Amino acid sequence: MTQIIIAGIVSFLVAIFTTPLLIRRFSAEGIGQEIREDGPQSHLRKRGTPTMGGIAIIAGIVVGYVVAALYSLATGSGGFTVSGLLVLGLTLGLGALGFADDFIKLYLGRNLGLNKTAKLGGQLVLAIIFGLLILLFPDEDGLTPASTHLSFIRDIDTFDIAIGGGVLGILLFLVFIYILIAAWSNAVNLTDGLDGLAAGSTAFVMGAYSIITFWQFRNSCSEFVAPGCYSVRDPLDLSVLAAAGLGASLGFLWWNAAPAKIFMGDTGSLALGGLVAGLSVASRTELLMVIIGALFVIEAASVVIQVVVFRTTGRRFFRMAPFHHHFENGGWPETTVVVRFWLITAMAVMLGVSVFYAEWLSATGVSLR
């Protein structure tokens, strides 16, 4: 438990003190966000606001995780694990892809950055590497960081993504991992359109996963086999990483809340999306993440609906997509949209954690009555 608290506090402090340094540096160099001309007109005043603040988020996550792991090594209570390092590696890889996108926007003066092919190609490469490695490195009990089974609160043994195994099975699994990573990283990226929206929403999700993975650790099948125990390879380290994501998101939110002094850019949003995806795979809760990260799902779905409806009917289903711009264009103040979307995320998180806990009660035969 101590290392989880350390990760959260250290990551928060690193992010909250690193962000103003980035604000001053980028402001001095005139590195600011380009604003879409077809976006909400109220956003035009944000042109020139420093971006790439995701560097502070990534720094917070890395330093918080490393300090907590070193503390664990010093006290003989754990340390670095394969699961934690693989999820962190995915986070850093997508952060680097986002950094390349931001760099092109800022230094070439283009609002769009990397084109779709380059971004999806980068996500494909990272997904293949992550998907191959996540099935390796079994522990003494033969448990790998992830399995080929689709998972809700635990593996669904009747639904093996890599049906039949072999080369075809691995290819099917890699396709699933690519879809999952691309979906979550792009969903968080789409959510990052209002001051504080993505950072605050991700903080809620990371808080939920700090609790869930710690509960998996306390009821791990590797400690004792009992009804309701969880077959997750390194749940405590995943909880440390989630806590680091929570602290870093909150530290950045201090400066990103309206009116934002800096934006996280694709550097931060893609990295956080990678963290969301990686935690869901390594904790074997891919479908549960759909509930907990419901806001991200809604934001991504709104874009898909808008595109499909427009191409088939020539009309727009929403005033503007992603979903948060629909309400902005309807006259809602930006802060009102953000706070209400935070409330949606909080309710989704409570529902997800409640479902998780209820399943454990059912598996252990414990009654609430």
C-alpha cells in the first residue's frame, strides 16, 4: 500500500512543478496550439496557448512509478515487474507518437500534425510489439501478463480470441490488441478538446484502477487459491502504475483547468490512452474498462455516428463532434460541459467498481444482506 501512495504523491508533485516550467519555456519560444477554424468560435481565443504539456504527465508517471519501485526493492516488498514495465512501455511509445504529432503541428505550423496513415501505422507497430510481449514472461505459476481470452472482470474462458492457437491464433490476438489500443488512445485524444476534460476524466479512471488492481492483489490466486481469487500476474505493480497516472493527471489538471495555461496535446492524450488500454489488458478487464471509461467511449462513438450519418444522409447528427462540442455549440459554457462530463465519468466509475465488487461477492458466496 505504501508504494501506491508514494507513486501517487511523487507523480503529482513532478507533474505540478514540471508543468509551469513547460509553460514558461514554450511561451518564451512562441510554441502554441493551432485552433481549428471550423471549431467553436469561442476556442479561437485559445490560439497560442502552450501545448505538449503531456511531457509533464509522462514525467510524473515515470518518476512516480520508478521511485515507488525503488522503494519496494529497498524494503524487499517487490520492485519492477514485467506487467508494469510493458504497460509503461506502451504508454511511453504512444506518448512518443503523440510527441511527433505535436512537433509537426508546432514547428511546421500545421494543425493536423501526422496524417491518419502515419498515426495508425505507429499505433499498429506499438500494438504488435506489445501484443507479442504481453503473452511472454510467465511467472513461477505459469501466469503471463495477459492471456488470449477476452476478459470482463476476469478471463472469459469460453471466449478465446486466439481460437485454435498457432500462427492464425496469434494474428487474431494481435488484431484485437491493435483495435483495443487504437480505440482507447484515439478516444482519449478525442476527449481532449476542452480545458481539463481529458485530464480530469482520466484521473477518475486511474483512481478506479488503483482500487481494482489493489483488490486483485489482496485476493490474488498466487497468494492463496480461494473462491473469487484473481489470476493476474502483477496486480500490485499495476496499482502503482495506475496511482502514478492518477497523480500525474491531477498535477497537470492544476494548470490545465479552465482557463487552461497549457494543453496536454497528443503527447499526453495518446500516452494516457495507452495507459488505459494497457491496464485493461494486464488486469484482464478489457470489457469492464468500457464501463469505467464510458465517457471516452461516448466521445469516440459520437465521431463515428457523425461521420456515418453525414456520409449516408448528408446531414449532421450532432451540431459538432466530438460530443462535447455539440453542447458547446448549443450554448453551454465550457466549464459547464466539463463539470457535467466529469460527473458522467464519476458515475461510470462508481458503476464499474460496483460491478467489479459485486462479481467478487458473488464468486465468494458473500451476501450483502
